[in-house]
Amino acid sequence: MRVAIVMPPATELAPDDALDRWPTVVQQAAALREHAGAEVMVACRSMVSSADTRRAGVPYRFAVDDRRLVYDVREWRPDVVHVHGLGFTRLTIRLGLALHSRAAIVLQHHGEMPGRRTVLAHRVARRYVDGYLFTGASTGQAQPFVECGMLDERAQCHEVLEASSTLLSEAPPVDLAGSPSILWVGRLIESKDPLNAIAAFALAAEATMPEAHLHMLATDRSLEQRVRVAIDTLGPLSERIHLHEPVTPAAMTGWYAAADVYFSTSWREGSGYALVEALTEGCAPVVTSIPSHLAIVGGLGPTFPPGDVIAAAGLLMGAPAMDRAYIRLDATRRLSWPAVAAQLVAAYTSVLVSGGVPRVL
């Protein structure tokens, strides 16, 4: 099977620097080649100049405009064209017209939100699309896109993990206080709900977790003042809640390895990189029951409705009983790059065999 992966966002970086910034794309292409035996090329947009390079045996072609990118894809003669992102409707149409149904086109969701402003463009572009890839396709992630008219209700939506872990195998060790140590990773913004994370931890800690500590590793600090006030109002318990400065991606392995529980109060996620990484390191998951989380957690354990502080506290109290070795084993089976490659090939094969959905306006 010949696969052309398309990375549409134009970069100002030199090719090798750009690929360093796109580890999930690079590892996805390598996994398809290594674990699925596919012939793979990656077509990218550059704001600087056209160029070719290679990583792990995969050719990368950088084009200065969409016309050149489409030419590079067509010259590869792919069976499948895999476009990263749902929003590049003009490029999708160009690819469809250039390939004349000689290749299946699939689009992968990367956290885009559904919206009615672009429905007309999507209704035109979907004539050329044979399938869509979602983390959480089977748990409702695609439904809002169908409801707003961006996707046809008959569209093939396939369950494909957006990415596996890109953690480094070795990282400096981290010493996290607490038994258990609970790690919350995210931005201090409304949709990540850090205030309810603090409230749920407080309930659990006061009930049955006298030695537990909550570690909040946060980037965007929009709600920092409110978060600090919420922590300060807890009195002595506030000493067991730690708001940490951001760390580099290279250091994250040590944080997950040191944590007993991974805690997420997020109301929405396109995928859930942090959850995948945490499970890879064996953290017990206590996360919201949003579509992508449900797909990633699988049968490991229960989840809680977003905003439900009492349910979250109850799961926090039970999480330390989960077996770390079993969580790692489950992650290797379901969330590794070989597993992602297998999901991709299954999706590609499905659209090739079926010929895609009826293409109608």
C-alpha cells in the first residue's frame, strides 16, 4: 500500500527543524513503514522554498504552494492520501480534482471544533473525501460535525488514535510528594476546569486520602489568580496542592513515572496526548467521560461526567488500587505506535474496499 501523508500548515522553518517540531507526524509515518509495511511519503507546505529530506527511510517533500504540493502527491501515485486536519477544504478539493478518484482521501481530526461558518466549503470538499479519522469515532467525537453539516451522516468515521506517546525513554527523575501523588496536566483555562480539579481533590483528601498530594503542571495561566485563591481557601490542605511551572516535553517522562494517578477534568479534547503518555508510564487514569478519553481509557476503568466533583472525588479515592504494570501492558497493546499503524491500515483498507461514501452535495 502506498500512502501519501499531507501536512498542510505552512512552515517558516527549514525542513529538518520543522520535522523536529512535528514528532507525531514523523513517528506516524515511520510506524506505517516499519510496522505495517506501507510505502510512505509526506508532503508538507513551506513558506521558504521547495526541498526534499528523509527521516527513518521516509521521504519528505516541502512545497512552496498548494499547486506544487498536489503535484508531489500525484507523482507519488498513492493508494491513499491522508490529510492532517479537517479544515483545509481548498486543498482537499485540489487533491480530489488532481487524483480523479485514483486514490482514496481520508482526513484526520486534530482538535478542530465544529462550526457552521464553513459548512458550505465542507459540503463541497466532502465530495472528494472517502473517510475521516477520529480519536473517539466510536464514542461520539464525530457526531457534532455531522449535526452541524460539516460531515455527511453517511460518512465513514474510523477509530484512529491521533498519536501514540512521543515521550523520551529516559528523562531526569522527578520526586513528587504524596501517597498517592496525583498529577494534573493542562492549561489553566475554563475548558480544562482546574477549579473543579482542586475541589474534587479536596473532597477526596479530606475523606480517605490523608497523605495524597495534587500536582498541577500548567502552561497557559489565564485562570492562575482564581486557582491560587481556590487553593488558599483550603487552609492546611492547601499545602498538599502544588502549582508547578511548565517543563519541557523532554522532561515529561520523569513526571509521569513519578505520579501514581493522572487526573483530567477537561470538558473537551481533540485527542488526549497527555492521557496517552500517562498511561504509557502506568499512571492510573481518573478522567472525564468525553469521547476521546473514553476511547483512550478503554476498559481500564470508569470515568466521570465533566463538572461532577463528587464523582471525580470518588474515582480519585479508588484509583491507587489499579495495577501499574497492567496499565503499561494495556497501553502497549492499544496505544503504541504499532497499534496506531494497525488502526490506520484498517481504516485505509476499509475506504479502499468500500469505495467511500456516496459523494453528494
